Amino acid sequence: MFDRFEVALYNAEVRRLVYEGSHHRDLKDSWSSTHFVEIRATSALEARRKIEQRYPRDRGFVIEAVNQA
């Protein structure tokens, strides 16, 4: 059975660049703020894994929270 989860995440690279007055070459400045992504998964751990595949840490994405919706 799948549940809905809300994942809060931002991009650390974009956040740093915007703070310095610059811009990321691929991502919008809005990624400096927290985005909320809804995902269906069997657990919070699975939701985190799915989001990490879509928004990888090595590209600067940081997960702030995973909450059941």
C-alpha cells in the first residue's frame, strides 16, 4: 500500500550562488528556497530514496524533511 509523502528540499549550490549575487547555470533561483514535492511510497525511507534519485545530493540538493501527507 502506498502513502503520500511531502518532501521539503532545496539546492545548496543555488542558495550559495544567490547569496553571492550570482545565478546557477541550469537551475532557477527559486531553488535557493525550499520546494515541496509530493511523492507516493510505502514508507518515509522509500520516499527519501525516490527523491534522492530524482534530486541527487551530488547536484547540490538537500532534503530538509520527509513527512506523511
